[in-house]
Amino acid sequence: MANSTNPAYERALDQVLSEVGSHGATDLLVAGDLMEGRWGRDDSGAGVFGPVRTDSQRMAAAQEAAAVYYPAWSRRLTEQGLTPYPALGDHEIGDNPWTKRGDAWIRFKRKHVPAFKQLFASELLRKPDGERRFVDRPSSGQARDTAYAVRLDANVLLVTIDPFTRRHGEVRARVDRAQLKWLQEVLRRARREAVPWVMVQGHTPIAGPVRYRNSSQLTYQGGTDSALWRTMVKGGVDVYLCGEVHDQTVNLRDGILQVAHGSLFYRGEASYLLGQATAKRLVFENHQFRGRVDFTDRLWTTSRLGAPGSVVYPDASLVTGTLEARRTASGGVDIESSEGILRPVRGRLTSSRHR
């Protein structure tokens, strides 16, 4: 029977996650694209999740896939002692693009974005008894089930946004009005409570430029001129964590540290960003693994792309970048030191290896 894992992948996943846990980390922040997520397809004709000839069949297949993959993802992390805090990425809603006309698959996923969001929220943002994991969330709008705020500890407030809005049948990378209004209130409350560090995580980069590998390079609509960015600046956000690009870049803009992070595990490029915060200091350390992949065979997925038949991580990770920041007397953020891949980017990126 077609399977999306094998012993080589299991060993590699255990090695990477056990190293993450070895630092004493308990909170795992994931800025979207938890998995491939092209559900409702069956390019190989394997029939694993049922027929996909009609939209109703595609949706039923997506529901079956979500019920397999999301709990397995959560269980793998909790078994390592890690509590996941995921954000919605484009792969959780079928993967971009959503604009090509005349394509049945694209039409299906564009139409069913709200249903895909519900699958994500039901499986990952609710407890086993159905109760919501996070109380602080928008009361209305398209992100009422996918955006949330939570105090990780005395020093850090994490606000997770849903940057995808469907309007007039089109999917755009921008927050809706209800979510923006909620974010404004969350940030006002954080200031009243004098939260030392306010971090927002969302899938798409907002500031640029950013490095990228094997990415469609989705960015937030309007960038640093957007209402979202202006709200974060005015509201005193310190750090914006984002994914999408499968690489690491730090941008310092308008007093906000944007940290793009993440990688493609199945391409032998696994990485993680280790963070520590005290009331006045913030430290990031980027860890990069050097893996090997074998395309002799393909690992089955619902889409024809597949994945390498095996991936191996023979060695521990290397530290490829560090950053230390402190709170200034005026309440701002000052970078005291930065090295390697976490040195803030200024101007245009020219490294050919990231093109």
C-alpha cells in the first residue's frame, strides 16, 4: 500500500527532533507549511483516501488525509516533549497558486479554502475533547479559528496570524479586517501589561529581501506599506517570525526584527532556530543539518511530485548563525551582535546559492 513514510525517514525525523529537544526546548513554533498538504488529489491512482473525481469526493479525501497526517504530526512532536504552536501556511490550504483558470484542482482548492482552514483548526488547535487550545482569538472573520495569541511565559507573548483571505473568489496574502482589529487590541493589552517581548508569527515574509530555496516566494501583499505592518510597528511588536522561503534571513525594519526561518526536511536541509528570552535580552541561534537524499526511488504522496526515497542525517547540526539583542531604555530593540546567516541583511542579496 502507498505510504508517505519509511524507516529511513523515521530515523531521520527522530534524530532531528531529538536534537531539538536536547536543548531543553519545550515550545516549538512552526510558521506554516507543516507538510505537503496537496490533499484531494490522487495522481498515482492509488486510491488511498478514496476517489477524487468530483469536488465532494475530493473534499472527503482531504478530510481522510487530514485525519491521518495532522494527528501523526502532533504525536511525533509531543512524544519528543515538544508543544507545537503552528501557523497556517499555503500548503495547509492546498498550496499556491489559486489563480489558474480551467484547472479543476485549482478551482477546487480555491473554493474550499474555508474547509481546509477548518481541518487545520480542528486537528491542531483543539484539544481531544474538542475544546479550543487558545481562548484569545478573533471573534469573527476568516481567521476566527486559525489566529490566536498565547503567553508562552512571563517574557514572551506569541501572536499567530492567518495571512490568507479569500475575497470575491480570489485568495490573497493579507489579513482580514476582523483579524487586524483583534491584533490591534492584543497589542494594546500587551503594552498595558508591559510584556517584555511581543512576537508575531505568520507564514509569509513582509519585509525584504529574503533568501529562498525551492520556494514560490510568496510575500505579504503590500509589504511594509501594508496595514498589518503599520499595526505591528505602532503596537510595539519586537519580532516577526515567518516561513515560506525554506531558508534563513534577518531583516531589521522600523524597529521590528523579521526572522525568516525553516527548511525542507526531505531535501536534506533540515534546520531549526533556537531562541531564548529574558526580560531584557533575546538570543537566536540557527542550527543547520547537512543531509543526504536518494532519488533512486520515490516516496509516495498524493501529488505526482513525490519525494526522495530516503533521507539521511548522519551528523549533528552545525551552528550557522547567532544573534543577540537587548531591550533599550526607550523600549526599542538593539542588536548587540550577529554572525553568519543571522546577520541582518542590508541592501540586495547577491549570493547565487540562494537563487
